Amino acid sequence: MTAAQGTRRTQWAAGSAVALALLFAGVATVAAARGDAADGKQPQAASAAVRAPATDSADAGFARDMAVHHQQAVEMSFIVRDRTHDEEIRRFAYDIANTQANQRGMLLGWLDLWELPKVAVAGQEPMAWMAAHGDHDEHGGRSGGDGHDMAGMGDMTAGSGSGFTAHDGALMPGMATRTELDRLRKADGKQAEILYLQLMTDHHKGGVAMARGCAELCTVRAERRLAQGMVEAQQSELDAMAQMLAARGAEPR
């Protein structure tokens, strides 16, 4: 086997692994969001049984904040599409843009259905819902959903006194700053690919933490299922991005 053949075989294997990861991610999101059989109800019956959440609820807060978080992922994906000719990166970016734009539509649609504002009220910090609802469950004890420790969830909020402070356009953990987005717009080729993968890795990590919060704190079943699907899908994409970075001689930041 020649060196060229070996390189092509390696590239094909890497591309296949990424494609499988994306396929799993999409299936996980859709399956978790549906869950009709698991609830034992038809979609219409389940919808009728759900009471619209309050504007300061975890359900509404997650919908508003994740819609903003997703919008930046879509923006970064469109930027890198125009900064590289690498088909692997372009396909990956398209998948993220398509998936997160659709999910964003669902989140904003729920807010419309609930007749709640799509933006936070004046003075309300992004992700404040995680700190406000993360301390105790409905029985007065420490919330534990699937066993995930909620004690450190307040550290992921964007308010003062937490581990993250909004700055330079980055409103929530994982979001890129305006400066980083400008760097991505000016980068080309491999440099743009690496920066995109690093920024999106950070972005997914912040998104996963937020989605885990909703999976445990939200009360609307369909929204909890969507959030859990986001966790599973983005974890799969994090693995795929680590592989793509390694193939380019780089690693997450």
C-alpha cells in the first residue's frame, strides 16, 4: 500500500467516524424529544396535560437562554463555512447549524405557546433560573433528577458572585466573545478550522451544562426530553471535534 493510499484510508476512516457520531447525535436528539411511548400518552393528550410555566420558571429561562446560545453556534458555523474549503468541516458545521436552528425554533415556539416573552425581563441575568431553581426539588430536598449533583450548578450562571461574568458579548458560559468571533471571520483554511472547533468545543461544554440543568429542573416533559437529547448529541459531537482537532495537530483549549 502506498503512502497516498494509507493517507486516504486514514482520512476515510476519520470521516466515517465523524459521520457516525453526527448520525447518533441527530437520532439521540429526536428520540429524546419525542418520547411519546415512554409517557404512555398521545402527543395531544400530553400537551393538554401541561400547564404553561411561569415567566421566571426554569422552563422559560432555559428556552430563552438556550435560544440565544444556539443562535451563536449557528452564526459560528456559517462563518467557518465561508472560511474553509474542507468538506469535513463544512458538513459538520452545516449539521450543527441545521440542528441548532431547528431546536431554537422549538424553544421560541414554546415561549409563544406559553405566551411568555422571548427575552429576559429587565435586570434578570442570563441563566438566573439555574441558581434560583437548583437548590431544592419539589419535596424540599436537594434536586437530583438522574443523580447529577446540583450543588455546583450555581457556578454556571452568569450573575455576579458566580464563576462566570458576562463580557465582550459572551453572555453565558461557553459563548465566544466578539473578539473571538472577529478572529474567526479573519482566519482562513486550517487556522479557521482549528479555531472553529476550539470555540465550538467550549460552546458545547457550556450548552451541555445548561441542558443538564433543564433536564433536572424543567417541569415540561417535552422540554426535559429535548434538553436530555441535547446533552447526548453534544457529547457525541464533542468526541467528534476532539478527533478532528487531533487530525489537524491541535487540541481543545
